Amino acid sequence: MREPSPFWVVKCPDCSTEQTVFSRPATVVNCGVCGATLATPTGGRAKLRGELVRTLAA
Ligand SMILES: [Zn+2]
């Protein structure tokens, strides 16, 4: 199965900052502004806490 969009733009649920995150992170991804958790690793695709705004091509 293809993975055409390895990066996601996620909106922070706490401060509405949009941040690019890797779709399969190895560690928890935090908001660069307020430090809220945006994505947690699952071994595959990240579990997002923030809203997925759009995806980015590689
Ligand atoms: Zn934030």
C-alpha cells in the first residue's frame, strides 16, 4: 500500500498553531508553541490529538 503523504499538517487543539509532523513518528510530537501533545506513536501511523489540516507530498 502506498504512502503518498508521509507528512501531516496538524492543528494544535490548544493554541491552533499549525505544525508539520511525520505521519509515523518514533516519539511523541509536541506543539512547538504551547507544548501540548499533537501525535503519539503507535508503531504505525501516529495517533493524532490535534486536527489533521492537510497532508504534504514527500
Ligand atoms: Zn499548541
